[in-house]
Amino acid sequence: GIQVEQSPPDLILQEGANSTLRCNFSDSVNNLQWFHQNPWGQLINLFYIPSGTKQNGRLSATTVATERYSLLYISSSQTTDSGVYFCAVERTGRRALTFGSGTRLQVQP
Amino acid sequence: KAGVTQTPRYLIKTRGQQVTLSCSPISGHRSVSWYQQTPGQGLQFLFEYFSETQRNKGNFPGRFSGRQFSNSRSEMNVSTLELGDSALYLCASRFRAGTYEQYFGPGTRLTVT
């Protein structure tokens, strides 16, 4: 099956710092999503981005499908950004999301 | 538009029992998928239903089953519970399979003792 690797696994930042999370995947995909898992376990949709670039406030994401990677940028981080960020992909024709292991982000005041 | 809802939110069962979890998708969404999250295995796909038919199944034993009703609501059942079935079970919906993003519910946290 498709492999999804996220880096770094853990990240500690000071409030106000910027960060870049990376997601590499091993096959062609028709769906790529970034999620933030809140402390209660719910996956919050950040971006649906099988290709191209999107921005939403302090967050932005870029997917280069031909090179099989996606980046999530967090600027001016806040303590509320803490949590686990997941990248998930759906291989063309597979009809199921495959998740990476996540990046655990801790933003310190 | 209301989000994906799951019931119950928390559940404690004993080994050998069975359990049924419920998921109501976003209104108009016809595809429902189930995922299991554990500390050791991470997030893994269980199965997907579309138009009351199972369209895809993950690598889980036959003790895990599901169904979808005509109103797109879905249930999953786990029989003969094992300690390793303790997990967060997440349901996701989307308008139709293969093209659009998935939206997740809050999950059901199952503890097997």
C-alpha cells in the first residue's frame, strides 16, 4: 500500500515562531488532506489540497503532486496551535485515506 | 449544516462482549467511512459504505462489520471484543467517494476491560 511519512515527529516552538511540516507519499493520489487533532480526538479539517497552494489565515499548504510531497506552514504560532497534525492521502482508485504518523506540535508561551 | 455525529461518545465493555457504534453523516453526504485510532497502530481504515453497499474494506478481522441505511446513517459492530480493540473509532463522511474531502465526527472512545 501507499506509504505516508511525516516529519518532524515532534516540534516545540515558542509563541510567534513559524514552522513547516512535511508529508511525503509514495504513490499518485487524488486526495490529500491536512488535519489538526484536538485534545478530545476530533480531526479538524485544515486543507483539502491534492495539488497546488492554499492559504487560510496563518496557515498555508502546498502540494507538489509530481514530486509526491506536501508542506503545511504555520506562521506566528499560538499556544492554541498545539496538538497533532496529520497528513492523509487517498491513492487513486483506493477509496480510503492512509494517514501519516503525525507531527506533535507544542507551542510554548 | 450540522457536522458528522457519532454515538455514543464513550463506551466501556468487557472482553467477549459485542458493541455497536453509530454514525450520522453530514446531510447530503452519501459516503461513510470508519477508522480506528490506537497509540500503537495510528489511524487505520476499517471500511467505507456508499449507497448502502460496502465499497472498500481495510485489513481487519471479520469481527469488525458495518452497514449503511437508506438515510446514509451507518453502524459498525465489533463482536467478541478483545483488549486490543480499545481505541478511538472515527467516522467520516463525504458527498461521494473518490473525489471530495472527508469530514470527521468527534469519535467514540471504546475501552475494553
